[in-house]
Amino acid sequence: MRVFVTGATGFIGSAVVRDLLGAGHQVLGLARSDAAEAALKEAGAQAHRGDLNDTDGLRAAAAAADGVIHTGFNHDFSDMPGALRTERAALAAFGDALAGSGRPLVVSSVTGLLTPGRLGVETDGPDPAAPGAHRGESERAALALADRGVRVSAIRLPASVHGAGDHAFVPLLIALAREKGVAAHPGDGSNRWPAVHRLDAAVLFRKALEDAPAGAVLHAVAEEGVPLRDITTVIGRRLGLPVVSLAPEDAAGHFGWMSRFAVSDNPTSSTATRERYDWRPERPGLPADLDQDHYFHG
């Protein structure tokens, strides 16, 4: 299968590209720069020059492919409305290219759109009060493409997709600990973050491309909920810093814009996903992976 991949040189997308190539698929990756194009060619993929704002280019690349995996997203929390407009325009372009074809489109979503404080499952819809609610509209728009004859599926990724090269929430916690001189968690730190290793997530993207029916929602979750105190305990030990509990009302002062995620309790199940797609995560869990040097000396 010839697969067009957005975010193809990103943390998750680059793992997806390697997994696809290893399974015998051909890959055309979206590349914004000469460096990205070179990285794709070195991996054994082809490059399509452009970015997520180039909807004509996205439409053309998708139309020439047997399927699309969309991992690209502009994680600019200073202009999330703009990022979401870009996302919806990209989804519309893919819908135009794939309408009526039955070809697969796999999009990334987040578990953070689920209702906090209870175990989320694949059949649960977005909760407008959830920390990741801003991604709910995009997920709904993507899944609606099933009505246009697109074999679309959504993979919800957890707060921590970890592994070498991670630059998301866990590295931000490490940076904050270095800056503040403490590894902190709100309250007793019992709030839970689901997690998955990037290489295990990549396998699920391929399985969805190959097998997921139109309208399917999959959870790329290896660990249902790692207590935040387990994460901060490793950070404190590795940095030689005290681990402290913050009153919930003090979280904003310590964590800044990240506070709503730091206090989130997002336990998420992947039981149905594992059973339906024979997905078996094999890589180290988050606390074990976090304890490796690549998080502290990368």
C-alpha cells in the first residue's frame, strides 16, 4: 500500500513511517524542509514538500495514495484556535481526496478529551469539560468522513507518548523541576496519566490503516493510568531533587499553562482495541522508560 503520512518526521510520525516500511508498505511523507526531506529519504521513504496549511498539496498527495495517516498537528497552545482551523482544513482536504473510495484515513486524537476521573473506553465521546476538549471537534469532523465513503478511524493518544526523543509533557516536567528546584505534583499525586511507548503506538497506526472499519475509535494506551507521583518520584531521584506535594490551588503558579494537564485524572482503557486488533504493547512502561538516560542526558 502507498501511504501518505503527515507529521512524518515528528516524534510519532517518524516511528509510524519506519513501521510502515518494515511491514512492506511504501511511504510518501510530508516534509516542510530540506532536512525533513533528507530524513525521509534516508529512512527509505519518499517526500512530498509542503505543510499542513497547503490544502491543495494535501489533497493531491492523498488522492494519489492508497491511504493516509495523519499524525501532524500544530501544538501551539498560544494559538490553539488557529491550530484547530488548520486541522479542520486539512481534514476537509483529505475528505475531498478520499470521498467515495473506501480508502483508509487514520487520524490522531487524544484521550484527554474523555471525561476526567473515570476509566474511559473507546465508545465514550468527547467531554466538553475535559482538558483535551479542544480536540473533540476535530475528532468528530474526522469520523464524519465515514458518511462520505472514507474508511476513517481515529487513534486517541495518551498524555504521555514516551521514548527517546520525547519533547512533550514529561520533558516539560523535568525542565520545570530543574528550574524550580523541586519535582512537584498536585495533592497526593494520585491523578493518573495514561501512557504508551511511541514504537507501540506506531504499530497501532499501521493496524488501523490495514484493518480498522469506517468510524472506528482506537485507544493507543499501554498503561491505563500512571499516578503522577510515580513520574515525579523518578524525576526527583534522577535529578537529586526533593519531591513535593502542592496544594491544587497552587498548581497554576508552579506549572503555568500546563497546570490543567498536571492536575488531570485521565485513566483510559484499551481493552477493546487490544482484542479487536491483536495489539500487544511490548516496550517499557513510562516509569521504566523515564528512568533511562535519554530523558536526562539527551
